[in-house]
Amino acid sequence: MTNEELGIWGENQACVWLSDQGHKIEARNYRFKKNEIDIVSRKDGFIVITEVKTRHSDFIGEPWRSVTRSKQRQIIKVANHYIVEGNFDVEVRFDILSIVHNQYSTKIEHIPSAFTPLA
């Protein structure tokens, strides 16, 4: 499986996992300019923006660790556009779903409220 195929597989698994946890998926791969957010869902009165990181191994660290502050700012900008465009008046939460998948196992780690926008 190539890295691109693994990423697509991971996002598909993330949607299934989130749905099983009670999320209602609203959008996938929502783009604004050159950036995108992987999954937009609703749960418990929140719009949940989920960044999915999938790797074959955690040898160099857990996948969620690659969501740097710079990446967070990009996600926040796209999420802001999504909220303004949809004229939504709800709270927003930013989650990360970290997946390690290989021939031996699949490990999913959900980090709710993984980061927040800074003023």
C-alpha cells in the first residue's frame, strides 16, 4: 500500500470509527484555497473538525505528533471558512485521529479537543 493509499484508507476507517462513536459526518476533504480539513462531523452540539494521520509504524513517533502548530493554523483557517460559508452558530472542536496500520495490527487513537485556536 502506497502512502497515498494508506491515507485514503485511514480517512475511510476514521469515518467509520467516528460514525460508530455517534458522529454525523457532514463533509470530507473540505478544501479552501490550497488547504483542506479531512473530516467535518457533528456530535453533542459541536461541529468537530478531525485531522486524520495514518502511518504504517510509530517508529518515528505517534502519527498525531505530525500535526504541528503550522498545520493547526492551516486547519483552523479552513474550518473558519467552512463555518462562515455555512453561517453556522455552534461551537467548534478540533480533534485528531491517529492511526497506525500494518500487517500485524491497526491501532486507532482519538484525541478530542487536541488543539484550540489562539487569538
